[in-house]
Amino acid sequence: MKKIALIFALVVIMLGSCFLPDNYEIDVFVHKDGSYDFSYQGELNYVPVLEAVIEGSFDENEQEELQEIIQGLKDDEDFTSVKDLGKGKIKVEVKRKLDVGEDYYFIDKDLKYYAFDHNDEGELSIEGFEVDDEGRKALKNLGSKLKGSLIVQVPKNIKVKSHNADKKKKIDKKLIAYTWKLDLNSEKPEMVIKK
């Protein structure tokens, strides 16, 4: 029981969150004017319930807390779909349209799994999160793989200053897609673009 509590503490400290993204796909579409669309489809797994399930202590209190969390997600206008998969796993769909120069943080500013920040030079920095060795062990014990993909589509008039994508593919004469395949062992995804 102490081991599970330690794992939970490590995950919360490591990611600063009670949620873990898993089995997800993030799509970002950058428009010619520099505005962009963000969408997330996949799971958000609630760590306290994952811990309780592993421990065998999942009860009505955790179920009530989870239902409140799920209702909070449903009340958020960015969440277009929220479904309880059981045992702390929640399937969600998030869609957000962002204006030129507008920063965005998924899930929010305190839980920066994915950060979209603009600097004074007008550059947009896209950055994901990274897990250290201790965090990997803790997440494996929770049954989380952090498996997902990030696809950023950029029109040719937008300059890509740097990226560490696994794949770059021309979609048509005007659009290029950058793709990251992600899991527990992945390097932090990073990209800097400028209109």
C-alpha cells in the first residue's frame, strides 16, 4: 500500500496533475494568418482512481469524486465529448480555435501537457512534456503508457524555425504535416514557427 502511495505522489509531483493523457491524438492546424486550431481525442486518466483500483480500495467516495470531475469536464465548453470508461479512465474530445498571438495550455496553464506560447518576436513555440526515469517507473506501475501522437499541419507561408518531429510530410502544394509518435520513452516534442 505504501508503494502505491509513493507511486501516486511521484506522478503528481512529476506531472503536477491528477490527470494522465493516454491513447490520444492531438491535431494542430496552423492557418495562414497565424491563428490555429487545437483538437485532442483520447483518454484523460484520473490518477487517484487509478491508484485506488490498483490498491483495491476503490469505493463510493472515489466514484463520487470521479463523477464530479467528469461533470466538471462536461461543463467546460472546450470539451465536446466526455465519456466515463470506468476505473478512472475518461474518453474525451477537446476542440479549441485560437486567435493570432493567443497562448494555449492543454489541459490548463497549471497542467501544461502541451503548451502553445508566443514570444515578442511573434514566434509560436509548441512544446510537450517529458517524463524522467523515476516517472516512467511510476507510470508503468499505474498501467499508463502515455501513448499518443501529435500532428501539426503548417502552411508553406509559415516558417518552421525548428522541430524534432519523427516525420515531415508534404500534404499538398500548400501544406506540410509534422508528426510525433509518443510514449513513455519519447523525447519532449518541440517546434518553433514564425509567420
